[in-house]
Amino acid sequence: MVYAKTKLFENELQVCATYCKALAHPARLAILKYLSDTKVCMTGDISEELPLSRTTVNQHLKELKAAGLIVGTTEGSRTNYCLNPTHLNELKLVFQTFIDQIDTSKDYCKK
């Protein structure tokens, strides 16, 4: 039986890894920040706000949408992009839980 190696890990780590992958490019972080700063759903071309081509921005939007961090609804030839607060809150919880599990109380590299 063939299955993805990621299935060998607990669900919480899989969810955390999915979000990490979605956030693994500064353009995606910039898109999330822009949507947050504007506090509205963005209709039109987000590429006007970033130093990237429209095609590249669309690829980054696709990744963020696949991870559930944004939603996009199409109206005619335009798409409204909004933050998805449900998944962003899950992202906060998943990261906080992961970080809290890492013991930083001592420096393990010192001898």
C-alpha cells in the first residue's frame, strides 16, 4: 500500500505543516498583511500592491486559498479576496500549541 509519509505523523503536526507551507513565501505573508491592513475584502488586482506580476500573485493567492487562509468569491470577471478568520484563528492556535510544546528552558547545545 502506498501512502504519503506525512500520514505517519499526528494530525496536529500535519495541520501545522500545511499552514507553514502556505506561509513559506514573503509574498503570501504580504498578501495576508495587506488584506488585514485594508480591513476589507479586496476586489480587483492585488498585484498592484505587490512588486510581482499578476500571474505570480495569482499563484500565491491560490496557495493561500488552498490552505483556507483566504476566501475568494467571483463576481463577474472580478474576485473578492477576504481573510478567513476561522482558519486564521486555527493557525494561531496550532502555532501557539506547537511553540508551547518546545522546551526552551535551557540551551541543549552548551556542554
